[in-house]
Amino acid sequence: MKCLILAAGYATRLYPLTENFPKPLLLIENKTILDWLIDDINTCGEVDEYIVISNHKYATHFKKWAEKKQYKITVVDDGTTNNETRLGAVNDIQFAIKKLSLVSDMLVIAGDNVLDFSLTKFIDYSKKKKSSCIMRYYEPNDEKLKKCGVVTVDQNDLVLGMTEKSPEPATHWCCPPFYYYTKEDSLRIADGIAAGCETDAPGSYIAWLCGITKVYAMEMPGNRYDIGDIKSYEQVQKKYKGITK
């Protein structure tokens, strides 16, 4: 299995911290955000390569970081240099698949989130389902829902529909940026883009995919901390203070 890490954003709301430095490499206590994620994922023994999709501005930082890691890490530079020219998450995923000729099951994750649970639970769930999968959590705030991917599911976790940033969310089930694609569904991304799938938000591909094949949504077993601005970064730093695992 390959793990694709979405890290091509410019994190403008975290300036000046990220003006010349990538958000996923910011420190949380004694480790970078990326280290928290991949050190956990690697415990499942399923991933044989981590692929960091970066923009051109930050690619060198990721390559220097990767050189010091014990895992196989490939950094893909999507060639963009500013927020206005970014490709969008779905296009970045397809860019990496094409550039590296990837044919594999894939775990696709945002590189700027901290979790208080193990993603290995999601990997296990997905492998048992033998289908592409997402996670979901209950979001009570209507205004937050309007900024997220929202899913409708049946009693067996089957995704019946998904929308991104809808002005009228259908449910309170919010989809965080963590996805499992089967090999077959990873090869359908180009078809989704050609069919008019939105490409900015990573969940847009799932919104298209669930209309043509089965996608399941596991209820998230813990909390996710989305580091979007200086305040949220400081809050996560405080929460993780003293944790050294």
C-alpha cells in the first residue's frame, strides 16, 4: 500500500510561520506534524512507501526532512509556486499517480492534521470492507458543516451521497481529509476529473466515486485537530505538551 500525503498548500493563514516553511513540518512538542502521522501509520506494517505531494516552494524542505527518516519517502514537486496557481488536491493526487506510475491501494491523508487516535484502525476497517472508504464524525455546528464535505450514510456505513461545502448540508456527518482508495478506484481518478469532478477539495473525488461504486464511511474513533491558523496551532501545542510518544 502507498500512503499519499497532501502537502502542497501554502498555509497563508499561518503566516509568518509558514511564509517560507511548510505547515506539515511545524513542530508539535518533540515531533513534526508529519512525524506524528507516519510514525503511527507505520505501526500497521501495510505501507511500503510514503509519497509527499509538495509545491515547488516547499519541496526542498520536505526532501531534507525525508533524508533523515527510516521509511521510504518520495517527495513529488507539483511545480506550483503560489496559492493562485495551486493545482488542487484531486489534481495533485492524479499528478503523483501519473508521475510515479502508481498502481496500488492507497491511503490518502492531509499532512496538516493531528489525531488523538491511530489511523491503523481506519486501515483495518478499509481492508475488511475491501472497498474504498472514508471517515466521518458528527459536527453539530451548521456553519462549520457548510465549509466541509458532508456525507449521507445508511445503517451499514455505505455512503449514499456526499457534497463539498454545500450551503444546505444534508446531514451532520462531516468527512475529514483521510481516504482509502482501492487500487481499482485510484485508477479511476483521471476518469473522475474528465467527468467534471471538482478538484480543489480532496473529498470531491469521493463525492463522484460514491455515485458509481460502493464507498463506506467509518465513524471516527477520536478527535482530529485541524491546524488552520496561529491560534489553532498554539492550542494543539498546549494539548500535546509533555507527550513524547
